[in-house]
Amino acid sequence: MKIDPHFIYVVPLGDVSDEHLKGIAESIGEQFGLPVKISPNQGVPLYALDVGRQQYNSNLILQKLIHDLAPDGLKILGVTYVDLFSPIFSYVFGEAQFKGKGAVISSYRLLGNPENESAVGCPPLMSRLEKEAIHELGHTFGLKHCADPDCVMNYSVGLECADRKFSFFCPACRDLMLWNLGTDIFLKT
Amino acid sequence: MKEDARVLVVDDEPMVCLSLSNWLEEENYFTRAVEDGPKAVAAVREENWDIVLLDLRMPGMDGMEVLKQVKEIAPQTVVIMMTAYASIPSAVQAMKEGAYDYIVKPLDVEQLTLMLRRIVEHQQLITENILLRKRLTEQYEFEDIIGKSEAMQEVFEMIKAVTDTNATVLITGETGTGKELVARAIHSNSPQRYGPFVATSCGALPETLLESELFGYEKGAFTGADRTKKGRFELANGGTLFLDEVGDISIKTQIKLLRVLQERSFRRLGGTDPIEVDVRLISATNRDLVTAIEEGTFRSDLYYRLNVVSIHLPSLKKRKEDIPLLAAHFINKYNVEFNKKFDRVEREAMDLMMDYHWPGNVRELENAIERAIVIDQGPEVKVNHLPFCNIEMVSSEESQTLQEVERRHIEKMLSRHDWNIAKTARLLKIDRTTLHKKIKKFRLERQQ
């Protein structure tokens, strides 16, 4: 039987709150117009731990997520609280396979300080997680960083700047995302 | 914003190349990654890169060697060294060799983002600056004629006004003001531009020679005329004939010239058949033709024929605000010709240039800059490069008598102040009558 891949899977990796998972799922469902499924928790991705750096390699996590993607899955998003790095960068908020299937985000650096403690007066973590999830998944649809400071695909240095942008696409990015989404589904069905 | 910025990644680790390329693409950069030095050098030879992210330690050709070659091939390309903590001293050394900055691996994504964005913005500003300068220069240039002064802007307007017509033009102005350049500018923008531009210096030739030069001659017309020769009028057919120093031609030749202008035809020396020509005539003179008419040395009817439209070129001392612009133009011109890298005029030299009376006008200024560029390596045109400073120094040394020193000093001060008697007398602390007496005594004359 032929299965049309059209779900976005959200996969918790370790101790991620249900509230956050639900919020992320709703936001990405709304922005991408696709049904979202929350997968069972896969636990802390110890396979990606770099003992020397005491950080988790986002490349390895991405590889495993994509490998495990269900046949009905169009995209997959891992959500974790561990500190992520990519081999070239000292840390990342998240990483995506550009024009690919998978993305992963972490709440670790979104909390606002490296000691992993909530900074006083910082916007709710939920809002930052939503934006990061949509942003990274946007890359899997071939969207690049956008010059519009309000657009969710804008990449501004520093959390304060990121807080100023909205959790949705500007009209140009939205059109491009929908175009690429149509192509994506067409190619995979 | 950054879509046109091109970044070359050079690293022997495939993972670094892949990750950085992926990230740069998300950041809207056009990117390419190569894994060794020789490939990096080849890539820089083949294409233009705005930025090169270069690993310092690579097997074979290391980052320092690649940096040197990149800077030789494309000095404008910005190179950022990527290094591990242990190699920071080498990276600092690389900055002395021309690298823009260095970043430590693993890279701080925010630091890299800001650095790249800053470079691109800076390059965009440079590009904008170049375009603005170009636009400004274009406003101050017409063909090869340079000038932002009001007098030169008026000249440009006149040139533009006459280019589309076939009107006869008389260009007046002192020697060296660029009369032939104006004539060429009119020709190259006129309907005759596809025809020839034939220039003749009337003052340089004796009367008989000028006639045969202008109208040509038939074989046997005079001793030595062993073949028929076309004159300048015939050679300029369908184009423009430029008669320089037209004020110097004899009355006899003036009559013949007038006849050509009236009849649009002429006969070669020794010839009988009239030859019709379609020529636009542009003439030039440094003489005051109105005075010449009054003195009876120039025909008024020819003057009115030649002077349908007149363009007067101001002397350089009357448009001194153009001196820096002209100096910059000639510096660029002779930098290219002599492969030098002059880029400025020393302040003191510029002050002297602004003070000097430039009897030879733009031509003298051009020669002064050319001389400076020939005799030195730059990057600055200095006082000792300026020939008029040297002449004055040598001459002063040669002045032996007090009277000679006095004469030279009065002459210099008069010239510096454009022969303003009251001003010069005031500065010399003598009254005007005394100054007049000294001018008469030393037989000083104002040079045109």
C-alpha cells in the first residue's frame, strides 16, 4: 500500500515538557498547514554526546531522526533540552538539513544564559521554542534567512533580537514555503 | 541584502566544508568549498570572491601560503583565517600578512555572522562610494575635459548645445586651456562623428605651405609638386576640420578661407575644377580677434563666418577650484601610463599649485603632474616635484644684483595677484605710483 508522506513528526529527546511539545506542535501545524504527530519520547540522545565538549552533536542527532522517520512523515523535528553543537560551531540553537527532512532544536541556549537558569524578565521559553522550531523547519523547506526583521526566518544575532521577530513567515517566505511544500509533496508521492 | 556576496570555504576537513557551506547558504551567501590550498588558489584565479574563510593548518600548501597568493591575485578579497586555539599566534601573523581577521575553531556562530555581515556592508559602502564618485566625476567631465567650476559647466553646456548642429564654432582661450579637446568633444558627439577629425595648426606653417596644406595641390602646381595631393579640406570631407591658431593666418589665406566657407567649394593649387566638400569647421585662437580686426590684421567678414557660435575657455588661474580635480585626473592618467601608485598631492604642494598663476594653463599642470610621476615613486606629489618651484629657486639663486632681485620679486608678486596693482602695492608696502614707476623701469609686462 502506498503511503503519502504528509505528517510533521515532533520527537521529544529527553526531559521536554508536554506543554512545550503541544505548543510547538500547534504552532508548526498552523504555519505549515500540515498535520503534526508527537512521537514517543526517545530519551536523551547519549549517542551524540561529545565527552570532551560535554555537548551533543546535532549532526548525529539529525542523522538518526531522519533514519527513523516513519513512512508517512514528510519532516521530523527533534526537541531537546541538552546543549547542542555542530562540528564547526561552538554551539547551536538548532540545526536543520537544508531542503531536507529533519531538524533539531534545543531549549538549552534559549533560556538566556549558559548556566541553564531562566533569566529574570525574559520572554516565555515557549515563544522562543516556537520561533526556533518554525525557523529550523523552514530551512528544510528551502527557506534561507530573511532580511525582514519581523519574519520568523530572520536571523538576528542575540536572543533579544530574536525575541522581537514574530513566530510566523513574512508574505514572501510564506509563498516560497508553500511553493516548496507543494513541490516536496509532489516529489514524494 | 547579501545575495551577491560570494564566500569561498577552504578547509581540509570535509565536515567543516559541508557544515559551513550549509550554514552560509542559509545565510544567503553564494558559497563554494575546496579542501586544499592549490584548489583555493585556482578558485580565486577563476572567479571573484568577496570573502575567503581559510583554514590556517592544512597539509601541503598551508593557510599562510594560500593567503599570500590570494592577496597577490585578488587584493580586494577579504580573507578570514580559521584556526585552533594553539595556532592563534600564527593567525595574528597572518593578519600582518593581509588577513582581515581570524576566528577560533569551533566557531562562534554569532561572531562569524556579525563579522561577515560587517564585511559585506563595508564592501557595499565601498561600491556605493565608487559609484557616487563616478557619477560625480561624470558630472565634472565631458569627454576628456575636466572642470566643476561654473565657467567650465557653462562650457560643457555650450558643447552639448552645438553638438547636434552643423554650426561653425570658434573656440577662444589662452594657450594650453584645451581648445583642441573641446573641438574633439564637439566632433565626437556630433552627426559628423563617423567622419574624420582633421586638425591643422595654422600658426605653425608659413603662408604658402598653409595654403597647399589646406587646399591641396595638383601635380606640377609648383616646383616639387610631383604628384597631386589632397588638402585638409578634402581629407575632412564628411567630418570636422579643426583650424587651430586661426588668428595667425595671413590676409591672403583669410580671403581663400572665406570663399570656401561661402561657396562650400574650393580649387586645389594649380587646379581648375571646383571641389565640393561637406565639412564642419571648428576654429580656435588665443588671440583677441576683435582687436585684430581693429588693427586690420583679421577680416571682419571671416570673423563673423567663423564665430557663428563661440566658446570661451577660461584660463586655469580663473578656475582654480578645478586644480584638485584636474590634478587627480592627471595622477590617474599617468599612474596607468607609467605603472605608478600616486594617490594624493601633499598639502603644501597643493597650496602652491593653488597659488601659482599657471601661464601654461591646463597643459602646464598636466606636464607638472606627469613630471612628478615620472621622477618619483609616490604615493604623494610633493613640492620638490613641481617644476615652477624649482625654476623660481634656481633663478633666485642666480640673481646676482639687488636690482635683479627687486625686479623678480615685483614680477612674481604682480603675477601672483593677477596684476592687481592696488593689492600688489599694498603687499609690497609701496604706493601705487611707485609700483607703476617700477613696472615701467623694469619693463614688466603682463603675460597672456
